[in-house]
Amino acid sequence: MVEKADRGESRATAYTTLAAGPDFRHELEIKRSRFITVIRRTGDEDGARALVAGLRKEFHDARHHCSAFVLGPDRDIQRSSDDGEPSGTAGIPMLEALLRREAVPGVTDLSDVSAVVVRYFGGILLGAGGLVRAYSESVSSALDLAPLVRRSRLRICSVEVPHAAAGRLENDLRAAGYVMAETSYGARDTVLRVALADQPDELERAAERLASMTAGSAVLRPEETEWIDVPF
């Protein structure tokens, strides 16, 4: 997935998020209460609130629709709601489960994710501590199974080459580990686009590598930055 950067420049150059695709759902039963967790990748507050609204309609007979979301490369937007549960026993534990998630050891940077836990009360009171554990575990268990990707801000660089040489050069670039963005075709040339870490030394190394691959005939031209999903 490739997306033009549409936010102001962030401090972060990468973060973890859900893989693009449908909502991810997971259910736990704790002392006869059902906790249905729905996680969605969301890029703004409207999308996060739309998830809650949709689940209120789908599970209209449930007692609680508690929610939490964290948004932005710098995780500067964070919200949570207990939705009728005792204060601090649902939304905040859910938000903390999102914020504490380690995609790789020691790295806690999950963002652009909304979580809603729908609870059907089973008749047994869990107490404040039990509710905190239940809502936290619901989100954590869902995240254990949800597909995650690394979202990186990369500098897109274009390379113009004759049509006859484009296929081989693209294969060589991929084999060297470079991430390829979209390709376009002109009357005489093919324009390959390579996504590189947005750092001067990385651009310089790539330019030298390209010169070596093409005997100096191709030039690397830096363009805009884009946020791109990169598998772990």
C-alpha cells in the first residue's frame, strides 16, 4: 500500500500499525460476560468514531461499547471511553494496551488503531480490578493475533531508463532490497520509483549503487515523501 503524505512533517519517521484490510475481531468470555473486541486501522478521529457508531448499531442490545484509539505517527491523539463502566476500568486499560504493545522487543509505537470492546453482561460482577484486567486482556489478546506492518516515511526517488532496460534494473533493485513504488511509462522511457529512508546518507548510498548497476547512465532524482507499509 502506498499513500501520499497528507499530514504535517512528524518527528517520527516510522511506526507500527495494522495491516490494511477488514476489521479484526476477537472474543473472550470471562465469568459468563462476553467481551467482543473489534480493531480497525483508522487515520483520523472521524474514522475512529465511525467504528463505535457502527458497532452500537450492530450490537444494539449490548450493555457497553467501550473504546480507545491512538492516532498519528507521533501518537499525539489519544482518546478512550468507559461507556458506562465504572470510571477508569475500561477505556484507559484499553488505551494502555494499545500504547504498550511491542511489535518488536523494546519498541512501543503502535498507532492509527482503534479498538472497541462490546460487553454482554453475564450476571456476575467482576469488580473494578476484574474489569480492568478483562478490558486490557481483551485488547491485548486481539492484538496478539492481528496482522501488523511497519509504516515508514520514505523518500520517493525516480529513475528514468529506456524501456528495454527497465525490467532488468527493477529486478536488480528489488534483489538489492529496495522498496519499489509505482512505475510509469513515457513515449521513450520507463520511470521507476524507489522508496528510500528519508536520510541524506541513505540517498547517497542508493545513488552510488544505482550508478554501479547502470554504469553511470541512470540518475536518482529525489521527489516527495510518502508513507508506505513495509512488512516486518
